Amino acid sequence: MGKQEERNQQKIEKKKPRFLCLHGFRTNGQIMKTQIEKWPPSVLEKLDLVFVDAPFPANGKSDVEGIFDPPYYEWFQFNKEFTEYTNFDECLAYIEDYMVEHGPFDGLLGFSQGAILSAALPGLQAEGVTLTKVPKINFLVIIGGAKLKEPSLAEKAYSCPIRCPSLHFLGETDFLKPYGTELLESFVDPVVIHHPKGHTVPRLDDKGLPTMLDFVERIQKAGLYSRTGFRRWCSGSGEVRGMASRPVSSVESLESSDSITYLSQREAAEIDETLMGPLCFSVDQLMELAGLSVATAIAEVYRSSEYNRVLAICGPGNNGGDGLVAARHLYHFGYKPVVCYPKRTPKPLYDGLVIQLESLSVPFLLAEDLPMDISNDFDILVDAMFGFSFHGTPRPPFDDLIQRLVSLQKRDHMRQKPPVVISIDIPSGWHVEEGDINGDGIKPDMLVSLTAPKLCAKRFCGPHHFLGGRFVPPSIVEKFNLKLPPYPSTSMCVRIGKPPQVDISALRENYISPELREDQVEADPLAQFEKWFADAVAACLKEPNAMALSTADKSGKPSSRIVLLKGVDKDGFVWYTNYESQKAREISENPRASLLFYWGGLNRQVRVEGLVEKVSEEESEQYFHSRPRGSQIGAIVSKQSTVIPGRNILHLEYKELEAKFSDRSLIPKPKHWGGYRLKPEHFEFWQGQQSRLHDRIRYSPEVTDGKRVWKIDRLAP
């Protein structure tokens, strides 16, 4: 066995899957613990089990009275027919709050009523109904008992097939008897232990014990490796206990955070050594890229005016350097950063980073000069104290600073808008691989992992996890067998995992743009448009010629759609379409229309209004034959805006025409196809600014000395 395999085996042996255990109806966590602890030590020593009491006192007699001492609790209430439920949402909220406060948890272990919840929660979490603030549930142990034989209750519990590895203790009177094995076969990686007992937590007999130990071993491996690895270990034939395993779709695999590589401390150090060794990356290069990634991730989420004041707390090492660079970029993004850098590193690289910030008049504060309640002065707190190479216990003043962040989060739990905490790569004070071991460390709202997430990131429970590491070359990916997500467009960061549920009313952009003044724009609006269009092209924005065309019929009913600009000159804006389409019919009834160009990457938009007319047949003919032959055939096939029986009709007609013109002969332009030109009468140029004080410059035609000229006005935002 090689060194890497030995390290992996040591990790597997150290890791204990952590289960939140949900007890049965009208019992309590201690009762369930007493029953579970009767399992053999060979099982219990491999599990980290946490027992919690349900939120509601028992509303009736308990079946365990006289056997186990009270108090007794229930998770939610229901009628005798199991058709009406109360306090179910409150129960879900209670479990989520407990998992946030005492987590993270890897899986759920449920008995009876707790089994119903355990079976339902993964599906509800996948749909974004609950558990949106905690990591994904990775596996389940379901101890159903006879109480689960009621079909309507089974329908509730198993309304979504279980998509994570699960172990089911099933009695002869369990829900599967009326349902058969079809439901279980819809699960992913189900394992079954049959037991003759009724409504109780069964002992593990000679048959059940090997199955249980095998399942525990597999979920230990699943905690460190990908889901595909777990499936591979189930059996060479892909069968689980004689049942066909349902393949995980590619979409599920890509969306799961398990498909991303998580690095140990040593692996992260080896990658850095390779980057700065054979690949000749310098420390300042990597620091610059890391800091830019962090600033970009912050700006992705916290870009409203409510999150403008930033405190970056920087440590003495590379993590602190990343924080200094991030503070500089945040300044250029329009934020107001302040830096706390109590233990400065006496090296030219770090001196230069300080000088760069001082040249921007970014304030530096000593730890003792920070205000007592930093929540009053800052909206964003950047934790850049310690990275993955840190060993030991934080010393002053960082131990106090970490505790201030922890106490601030606890104290501000009920505030309407507490400051958000962003940790760079590793939340300071966490173990690089085990995470927040004691459960009393920083709980950041955002974690920005660098290069690849570290193992402790699996314990991150905050709503925003980003990866910044677009600088990782393919040779590193191949050498270390990294699985990393693709980065969108030109972004320096990518979100890991499912985005949190968002309050749409709270979405807003605090635009950062140069001023657009009346005395700076071109006298001719077409010249101003061409200038801005050139900027959009130079910025590599996707389809800068895309424009929203709005038309209205004779009754005034409007409609809009995106079309592509294909020409602009002194006579107007040109696009091409089907003359029998809805927009064409509306233009024939009402020849007035408007165009809207939106260039989000530049915080700009342009509105143009005017009369529409057809371009000449010669102009349409010339443009038609400049298009790719496939587009020419497509224009003939598509009877735009008409109802068709299916997409296959388009393909059949396309193939027929493709064969007809396979000799490369000239494809005739259809009579129903051609161009339109909007002759502009009004222009408005909009540029986004902070606090909604946007720039709006309007061009209106007026006649002066018998000549048509353009009047320029500023409009209130």
C-alpha cells in the first residue's frame, strides 16, 4: 500500500458518520439512546450519534408508560385516520434550527414517527422546502416498526424516493407488505435488515450485524469519496441485496457537492508546492488571484448599498495577504473597506500590499482600536486570519478576535440585519480536516474556498460556498485527480452547491459606474449608440446586438421579444424576421415600436423609439444569402408563430430541403421573409449608479432654423 493509500485509509478509520437520531412517538431521546446502546460495540464505536427530544410534549398517553420514565414528546400531531396533520412545519423548523446550532450532521437515524421524518426530509431538502441552511443529508437509517404499515402515512413519508444511501429495518408488518418492493426499488442504494420484532428498536442478530457493519463501512467511505465511489463499493454487479440499483443521473452527480474534490491539509500543501515549484507561480501571483476571487465572490452576493462597510481582519500569513488583496479589490468595486492587521509580516510583499491600500486611503485599525460593537460600524466582516497551513491554538490578539466574531454572531442572532462573516479558505480556528471540532467556532455566512475546498468545508453550514481557483492549470488537475466545477463566463469564482432560497424583493444591485454627463455625450445619438455598442463588443459581452423589440396591435395590446440587430446607420436600426409572424402582424397594424438594449456587464441600457418600415427587397435578398445555408433553410422551414404538431415536423422538413439543396445551388429567399428598419424618434441612454441615482440622458428631436436637431436632457432616475 502506497503512502497516499495509507493516508486515505487512516482518514476512513478516523471518520465517524454523525447521525441526528429522531425518537418515536411519545417517547424521548434518552429512551431511544437506551435502546440503540444495546447494539454491539463494533457498531457503536463507528458512529457518532446525537439524540434530541421532539418539540412538543406528549398530547396523550404514551405506549412506554411504566416501562420508561417520562417526560414524553411527539414530533407532530395527526388524527386517527392519519389524514390530517398539525405542527408539521413547526417540527421541520425545529429540526433545522437544531441542526444549525449543533451540526453539522451527515445523516439521520429515525424510529417510528422519527422514521417518517427521516424518510421525508431528504426529499423535502432536495426540493428546497426545508433544511436549506444545513449541508445535504448524505445517508439514512430507518427503523420503521409496525406503526408504518398505514398506507396514507407511508405515502407522506415516502412521497419522494430516497436518493441517498439508506438502511431499512423492516418487520413483516411493515409498509412494504401492502406496497410490495416497487417503492424500495425506486430508492438509491437501499440496504435491508429484516427483523421479526414489532414496534421497537430491534437488536442486531447474527444476520443483521454483518449487514449493519457493511453499511457503516460504506458510508464512511462515502463521507470521504464521491457518490459514484459509494455505488462502486456496493457490489461488482451493481446489485444491492438482490435489488436493481437505480443509476444516478448525470444532472444529480454534477449538482451534488460530493462530485467535487475536497483536499486534506497535506494535499493542499503539495498542490501549492507544485504551483510555486515546477509551474513557477510566485506567492504574490497566487495571492493576487486569490484575493480577487474572494472580492468577486463577495460582490456576487453582497452588492446592495446595505452591505458597503467592510472590515477585513488579516493574519500574519498568506491568508492575511489574501485578505489585504481582497480589501483592495473591494475598494475598487465601490465598497468602503477598513483593515485590521495587528501582526504585520516584515516582508516586501506584505509591505507592498499595505502601501497599495494606504495609497487608496483605506484605514488601518489596531485590534485594540476596534469599536466595542463592530456590528454598528460594519456590514461585512472578512475573516482572513488563518489558512490551511496554520497549526496549534490561535494566540493574542487573534484568539480574542475570533471570539468576538463568535459572540457577535450569537448576540446578533435576533437582529434584523447582523453583519455577515466571510471566511477565506478556512474559517479561522477550525481544524483543516475535521472542521469546528468543539462546535463553538466561527460560523461564517460565506466560505470562499481557494484552489479546491478543504475537507473541513464539508462541515460548512452557511448559505454561500464559493470556489475561487480559476488559476489551477490542467496539469495540476490531472496530477491530483481533482474534480472541480466549471467557472461561468469570465468569473473568478463559482458557487458550490445549490443556491439558497432568495427573497426576490431583497434582490438589488448597487451599480458602480463612471458618471454619464450631458456635456460628455455625443451630439448625435447614433454616434453615442455606436460608441456604447463598441464598448459592449470590447467587453466581450454575449450577443451585444440582442435587443428587446416591443410592438403593439391596433388595440394597443403590447408584446415583446428578443431579436438581433443586424445593421445600424443614419437611417435606423435593422433586423430580419418572418413577415407572417406575430410581430410582423402587429407592425402592419401599428407601425410604432421600441427597442431596448441591455448591457448588464457595463450597467448600461439604451431605449430607442420610432416608426418601423420594411427594408427593400434587394437589401433583404442580400442579407439572406449572407447567412449560413443552415439558417437559410431554417427560415424556409419555420412558419413563425404558427402552431405545429411537434419538433419532429421541423426536422423532417429541414432534412428534405437539405437534401434538395445538397448540390450547393442557390437557396431562394422566401417571399414571407425580410427585414425591418426602425427610424428613431427618441433615444434614452441609462447608466446605473449607486443608491439608485442613475444617469438618464434623453435625446428628443426638435426643429431649429428649419433643421432637425437633437435636444439633450437629463431625466430624474
